[in-house]
Amino acid sequence: MRGTLDGSAIPIAVEKVALHPQHKVLVVVPDPELRRSVEFALEAEGFRVDSHALLAAALQAATAGQMVCSVVDENAVSGRSGIADRLDPVPRPIVLLVDRLRNVPETTSQIAILTKPLLGRRLVDTVVALVGNEPKASAT
């Protein structure tokens, strides 16, 4: 509450607006600090996050079918060859986080590539662009 000149209080409503409350994003990042950073960036924007260190655990999660987008670190995908094949069961679209561009799969409209370190709003802007303004129908 804020006071006025006569000492009376003026109520101030503080409300966090969830911009994308219906959008749940799957995050698969082995490094705990990077995973927390990705979680924080997405949650601060209003996304709900289902976060995992391992791809196998993420795919076994009961909510995997309800994701509107996935953020996957290349280190969560074992091996360097055939990354695209191992991403097949991951909910689309995918934001793939990579160290260098030489190890990435052929890009499609369903896979966006971001190089690390993630600076500024690149991750959030990419997820928003992939998800769009309308929620996708979730599988229940």
C-alpha cells in the first residue's frame, strides 16, 4: 500500500501475469546450473516447465505427451552421430542447445538450433516463436 498526502492508503494490486500458462515446455539439460537457468528463464516468462537431466527419464515422464515444445541440450543425447534419430520421440518443436554448429542435425522447421552460452532473451524468444500465440491441443 502506498500513502497519500493525508496519510490514507492507496491499494496497489501487484499481479504476475502468466503469459503462457497453458504451455508446458519439456527441458532436458544434464548440467544442473544450465538446467536451472533455462527453467528460470522460461518460468519467468510464464511457461510451465517439466525439467529432467536425462533424455530417457524425460521421455518416460507421464506428462511428455502434453508438451508444446522441448528444450534439449546436445549433451543429453548420447553420442555425436545420429542426433536427429535420437530426437525422434521428443515432443516437437525442439530447441536444441549446442556448443558448436558442426555437431547438429539437419535443421527443419520443427528444430531450432541455439548455440551456448545462452545470452539475453534468445531462448525465450525462440520458444515463443515456435509455440506461437495459440496453445496447442494437449494430449490427455
